[in-house]
Amino acid sequence: MSLLLIATLGLARAQDLPAPDPVAERVEQDASNRKALRRAGAAGILVGGLWWLAWGDTFNVGDPASLLAGMGLIAAGGAVVGGSVDLLADGGLPLEQRVQTPPIALYAGPGGTSILGEARPPSLGMSLGPGLRLGEGALLVLGGDLHGSLGATVDVDPRVQGSFDAALSQRSWGWDLDPELRLEPAVLAGSGEGHWQLRVRPWVRQRSHSLAYADDSSRDFRRSSIAPQLGLHWRLSGRQSFTAYVGPRWDFTSWSEGQERGSLSPRLGPIVGEARYDIHTEGLGWSPGGWSTRGRLRFAYVHDSFDGQGMDWGAAIGFFGPLVLRYDHMFVAPKRPLGFQVGLGWTLGEGGGLGLQVGMQALGRGR
């Protein structure tokens, strides 16, 4: 009898307990993910900073040390900003229509310089990135890029006794091939959608330069590189994610001067890496003409000196890549799976600056 009474009271008490709140559980899990990423990022900054200060470029360790510190900065800083965004507005569930890099886009840089007698022309480029679905758990993104300067870059003699006459004129153009295979381990294993994605990205680039000197001589110069990379994509929450890539780089160089031509064998270059933190938002709160809107804020660190972009301090030249702050906004056509995007990016570092991108995509097929 007593056992029956205890069982009855236990059942009644269990019925009085509140049901688990899925929203609260999701918010708690998102905060836990960001906390883990903040700690990993702080460890990366600490270890990379001590490594770099203690040994610098001795034994060629400066490059991975600065890469580790740069990735840690994006991981920790992005998680802090992401947590602040969720405090102001609930991160919410994943967006069905979210901003992605469009399959086709045009982008431009303004150029310009403050140095007397020199010229930095604007640049123009086109990028492609259509996605090809390979079953349920794999996506192949066929990335490519073609770009060049709209005119000649002019440098003057920097010496004190120089007359500010043009010493070097250069025209440059180039292309990139960066196909990317994205694999969903959880989906491939048949356990449903997971929070991790494995990425493989072989990155091939070429830059061509035509140089004209003050003595009327000229030279054509070509640089190429191959940088196979492995990457991990972590969905921290429904609208925030962290992605990191790393891999070696091999460089090829060739040139011509008059009738003479020369080339160098492939040589191992610096480590290539990238880290980025993405925050997706629902939009502006208003829908002009029935169009819905979406936004994406991105913080990134690109550890690569191939195009001469980087942050230099005093004698520390060439150790750190640029920081990139970017915002993209997408306008979704009413009753049509079509989106138009406008993006504004700022690359902080030598050779960086502002850039504008406009693109179009069929929803769900971008990268």
C-alpha cells in the first residue's frame, strides 16, 4: 500500500514539473559553443603571441605562429561579437534564405593614392561560384575569379634627390581557381544534419605584370601558386558560424626581358590560412515592394602574402596577413527564388582598402 502511495505521489509530482523549453535549451547550447570558441581563440592568441615573440622567424616558425594568433583573434573576437548580438536580439532558428557568396558577382576597388606623382588605378573583377550538389552530404563549389587594374600603376623615385618623375609603370591582371568540396560527416553517416563540415579547397592563382621603367626598358613578370587547403566549418548556432582553412603553398615564377626568358623551379612558400566568423541577420525590418531582406556580417583574417596585403609594424614586415570586415545584404524577389546582393568590404592592411561587390544568385545555390 505504501509503495502504491509513493508511486502515485511521484507520478503527480512529475506531471507538475514544467516541460523542457526547446528555445532555452537552444540558447544555452549556442552560448556554450561560443564559450568554447572564445577559449580556443584566446589560447591561440596566447600561444601564437608567445611563440612569435620568443622565436620570431628563427627556424621558420614565425609564419605558423602569426597564423595561429590571427586565427585565434577571429575566433575569440567573433564569439564575443556574436554573443553581444544575441543579447540584443535572439539569434533565432536558421534562416531558410540566407546570404551566401553569389554564383556570379562583379566587384570593384576605388584605387587612389596620396603620394605626389604616383597613381593607383581602380580595379575591376568578376567572380563565379556555382554549387553542384553531390548527393545528400556533399557539395562541390566551382569557384573562380578574374580581375585586373583599370590602368597603369605609377611609382616615383622615393629618394630624397629624386625629381618625382615616374620610375616604374605597371599593369596587372590575374585569375584564381578555388573549387571547394564540402562534406557533411553526420549526413554521410546517416545520423542527420550535424554542426561540423569538412572542406577541401585546392587554390590555384596566377598574376601577370607588365613593367615599364624610366629608361624605356620593359619586362613581363608572372607569378603562380598552388595552395591545397583543408578546412573546418562549425555551425555555432542557427545564424552564426566559424570557418578555418590551412595548407602549404608552392610558388612558380617566370619572366621575360627583351629576348631573354627565365623561370624558377617550384619552391615551397609560406603557410596559407584563413579564419572567418559569420553572423546572419533577418534584415532591415521593412520589405520594399514586397522584397524581403537578409544580411551577413563577416570578420576574417587571411594569412597569405601572395598579393602583398598584410599588416606591418615597424620591422615586423610580412608576418601578418590583413584583417577583413565585410557586410553583405541580399534582397529576395517576391514569389521567386532569386536574390540580389550588395556587399561592402574593408581590407585592413598594406595593399588593402574598400571594395564593392554586386551579385545575383538562385537561392540555395551560392557558397
